[in-house]
Amino acid sequence: MYSIRRELAESINRHQRENPRQSEWADGRRKPLGNQSYPHRILSVALRTKAQGLFTQASIYDLKKLFDGKKWQNEQSLSKMKSDLLLFLGYLCCVSHAGRRRKVCPGLKDPDYVNYSNIQRFKGCTKITGNIIISDATFNGDPYLNLMGLHPHALKVFENVQDITGCLVVQGYHPDFTSLSYFKNLSRIRGKRTLLDNSLTIAFTSLKYLGMTSLKSIQRGNVMIASNKDLCYVDSIEFQQFFRRSRNKRQRAVVQRNKPLLNCVSENAVCSLRCSSKGCWGPGYKNCVEKDTHFSNLIDNMLWTQSLNW
């Protein structure tokens, strides 16, 4: 917000120095300032900030109405417009970010699991204080508790989660449950509570790839990824890179009895050539744990040359 205000203020001051009289109106119309009138200079700043996600289309429309409805007859009105505009932009930024505040939600305790009765309480959560447990009963339902089963798409409620203080346990099977991209924004698993000393457990699932592209840290507990008969790509990841250095010797990652590597290779279920040696979470370069910048640029140059030859 500070950089936007500074850019706007500098633009207004520059206009006042260079064109002290061109803010006046003639014949009911604004005089052009070079190639672009002053209001549209400011509007272009607003459009650039919109690209950064700070403004909605309605906000830009309101800003344009402010420009079209304002007549700057003298320096005093221009100065007042400057302060009004900065307040207006501050208001827009506050409104646009109001829905992005952190939302902390309580997690689950074993043996509770994600089900039809509790899944909506995780909607919009950015931090879970506790565990997230997805089991077969999540998708199949529980006739004893009279709970309906969920479709995997219902797990989209977790797409804003960035931090889990406990553990993440996934042991559910469903034909459409093929990735954990529902947790694409999850960056940290703290492991303050673990299940059998594991802070990340993925076992007996129908997953084909993980898709947890934002994960950067597993602070405590071990990793267990086993017995997922369709899961590829996971053998490429060195999970030690996510462990704390001070706990690196105490934390372990067990990755076994997933889909055989040769079968994955035969189906071309391997990392993109753009990925570095740190592995990938799934197909395509967007699932790289880290991109190999040099090799990626080389591939881009080759594709560009090839397109010119075509």
C-alpha cells in the first residue's frame, strides 16, 4: 500500500511541476497532457495495481467515475483531489483485503475424521490448530452415525489452509480422489500432535500424485507414505529437505509399497524436465518442488527456435 501511495503522490507532484496550468478545463473538456491525460495516468496506476490483486473491476469503475466527475479548476482543488484519492485507494485496499484475513480453526482429535457433519467448519480456514484426518468413512459415510459420504470435491474447503499445527492423515479411497491438490497452499506442518509419531501419513489411498506444491516445512514428526498402489512421482522427493536441521537426524521419511517406479516410467508419470533434482509433486513443471532455471530456459529457447522453423 505504501508503494502505491508513493507512486501516486510522485505522479501528482510531477504533473503539478511540469504542467501547472494544464489541469484547467477548456470548452468543457479536459486538455490532454502529452500522450495521456493526467486522470488516465493515475487510472493506469490503478490498473497496474489491479493486476497485483488489489482492486476489483467495480473498484476500477468507481475510480474512473471519480476522474470523469472531477473538474480541477486550480491548484487547491488539485491538492484536495490528491488527498481524496489517497484516502479512496486506502479504502479500496482495506475492502479488497478484508476477506483475506487469517482464519484459525480447531482441528480434529483421533478418532474423529472429516465427514459430512463437520467439513463446512473448515471453509475459509488458513490455519488448523490440531489434526486433519481423511479416512475411508469420509467418502463412504457412516451408517451407524447416519452420516452421508462426501465426494472428493468437497475437500476444496481446505484450499486456503496454509498451516496445520498437528498432523495430516490421509487414508481414504475413492475413484475421483486422485491428488491432494486441495492442500495446494499448505506450506507448513508443525507436528505438535502426531499419529504413531507421524506428522504426515498417506496410506491405502487412490492417489495418483500428491500435488502439495506449497509444502516447505515439516517441523516435527515423521513422514509415512506407503501402500498407495496408484501413486507416482513421490519417489523423486527427498523429504529431508522439509525437516528442521536441528531435528533432521530424528525425523524419518518412509516411502514404500507405492506404484513401482518402472510402471510409472512406462506410463510417462515422471517429473518434468524443467524440475530440479529435488523432485516433483506431480505432472508438469507447475508441480516441481524447485525448477531448474538453466535447463528450463534452455527448453524455452529450443521450443522458440522450433516454432520459428515451423
